[in-house]
Amino acid sequence: MTRNVRHTLPFGGGRPRAEFEVNGKEVSVEGHPMERLLDVLRERLQLTGTKEGCGEGECGACTVLMDGEPVLSCLVPLFQCEGHSVVTVEGIAEIPAARAFLERFVEAGGVQCGACTPGIIVAAWALLKQNPAPSRAEIIEALSGNLCRCTGYEGILRSFLPGKGA
Amino acid sequence: MSPYRAGNPRTLDEALTFLGEIPDLVVAAGCTDLMVSDLESRVRQTHVMSVLGIEELQGIVREGDDLRIGAAATFAQIGRSDEVLKSFPILARAARVIGGWQIQNRATIGGNIVNASPAGDSLPVLLALDAKLEIAGPKSTRMIPYESMHVDYRKTALAAGEILAAVRIPLAAETRVQSFRKVGPRAAQAISKVVVAMSASRARDGFREVRVAAGSVAAVPVRLKSAEDALEGKWSKGTAAKAGQAAAGEVTPIDDVRSTAHYRSWVLRQIVERMALEMREGSG
């Protein structure tokens, strides 16, 4: 139950710095403790796959995995990343087991304008890791924090079906 | 030395020491509200301490006569906890309608309480289940009824230097019938217009120990005592309607960006009546 948080980032001396893992690589980032993980990823680590949508925790576009669970990177401050592991959509693209799902997502028309896509891919992959054969209701619940304003949800849902985009 | 200071303490002792030593230290949990207000105010907190890693704030376990839920327990953990599902199903249901999956993975029950939004979805549930709070201070730990926590709009009974360590729900409440309803613009990822939680012991002729609590209808989450009185004791045909009426008469909600006072009163009356009927029929 206890989270894997090292007690570094000590109060007092030195510049605030957080050491954590991004897509399997150790990173060390100096910065304001409240800097958004979203900005750290996009502007410091050049991982621009993660998108900013609303910036206030409503839309899910900036979803990344933290210790394997989907979180909103616009709401995670840098200092709380210390000792944790973060996976972005770029990291998921490198996972061989995710390849089949990503291909189905494209074939099924899961992508329309693309703004919500990275967040949806991250949340969907987290769901499939926990539940390889989710029901329609389970998919809808898992993706309820990700908004698609093209309202292309049917294509997204179809990409969970086995085989070609049904 | 940097003007900013931040820390992730592992123990309550460490955290309480920091809190005593650093003026204006902001205590942060899942940050799902703090990051938004940080952005809106355009002023970043300069000294922050995370409570997410504090050992004493973890876990959901039976302890004596209570279920102890660590303040850093996330709504994802609460929503899937066997103990919570078995004893306090309305708390699990509330946990699963707070934000979406991503929010539930970060937002904590302690954060929901201390952030003290009148729209906090878990808060009426805690009122309906007679929850208590374990509050750690520099010298000792004290226990207060949850009902006395919210003293005014966004003001809590937490004193300077104190940290909310856990929520305790008396296991005696697990035999009560329980009901929870959230009314919002959509099922997920929405801030409530009205949220209601109820519990009561079932007697042969009606209900005893009735609790009716609501959120988003006043400056703080409130117990609706006249609705409770209306439901207490012998059940008759008009009981549920009377309770709904009493509930709506007891609060003066406001118009805001999410709803109107008129709608909130109307919907509060309707759902209190419906929930009472469902509890009576045993489907609440």
C-alpha cells in the first residue's frame, strides 16, 4: 500500500530537484516544485506526444501512467514525481504488446482530429493491462475521464474489439 | 538557497516537524484541486509538503470498532476496497463517481475533507455514516466527530500545525441501510449540482437512527436534521414526501455556474423522497 516515495527533495539547501523515471529512463529535473508534469514532459524532456487540453483536470488529454495507473499530468506537480515511474504515449508506442491495439485503433477510426488520442491511448492501455477483455460498460467507465470533442467514441470503442475494426 | 522548498516526508513525525518549522507550508495530497487553484491564481505555492508518502496515512483496515481509512487513501483504493464495499457500499459508490479514473488515482479522501469544497462528493457520505477524524498534532492525536470539521465555507476545525491522519467509520453503522445519489451534468467527471447520502437502521415499523446529509446545497456539507426527524420512527404513506419537503425547506442553496438555487431545492426534495422510498423498499 505504501507508495514508493523516497524522501529526498529535502527542505532547505540546494535547488529543488526531482529524480524519477520516464519511459524507463532515469531523469533528474530541477525546477519549481509545483511545475506541472505536463510541462516538464513537453518542454524539458521534449516528449510532446502528451497534449494539453483543458489544463484543469477535466478532459483527460494529458493522461500519462504513474506507477502503471493513469493520472492527469496537468495536475501532478514535479515534486510529487520523486521516486515514481512515468510512462507517456511515446513509451506505450515502444511496447511490442501494445502494437496490435494501436493498429486496431487506427483501423477502427479511433483517431479523428487527434487531440484526445494520446490520452485515450494511455488510459485504454492501462485498462487492457488490468483487464484484457473489458466489456463495453467497463471500457466506457475507464474512458469516462477522456473527452473526445469530435464525438468519435464509437470508433474508439470498436478498437477494443478483437480482429479488424468490426 | 532556493526560494522554493518542497518535501515528501515518510513519517507523521517528520511531517509535523516540517509543519512546525516552516511558516506558510502548504500541505498537498493528490493536488487535483490545488493544481487548478494554483494555475488560476497565477501564484505558485512556494513551500509545499506532500502527505502522499506518509506511512501513517496509508491503508484501509479494521481497527477496534472502526474501519480506519488513511487520509492518503485514494478514491481508486476506496472504490475497490473489499472492506469498504462490504460495510459501507455508499462510500465505494461515491468514490467511483468522483472525477474519472485519472482523478480517482490521485485524489484522496483526506484531500476531499481538508479542501472542504461544499461539493465534495464523499463528504455527505461521511456525515451519513457518523465518521470520526483522527487529527495528528505536534503533541498528541485527537479524535473529532466529522460533523464538527466544517466550521464555515472552506474553513475546517484543523488547527495550525495539525495534519488529518485518518477517517474512522464506526463498524456499528454497517448494519444500516444506505443510499447515495449524485446529480450532475453527466455520470462522470462532473462536479455535483446536488449530492445526497442517507443511512438508517431498519425497524419493523420504520426507521431508526436516520441520517440524511447533502452536498452543494449550503456553504458546507450538511446534515438535514428535519428530514431525519421526518423519517425517524413509524413509517406511513406520506413519510417520504414529508422528508423531501423538510429537506428542501432546510437549506438555502445558491445560484452559481453549475446550477440554480431553484433547481437545487427542487431536485433535493425529489431525490430525498425517492431515496427514502427506495430504502423502505430495500433497494436503496
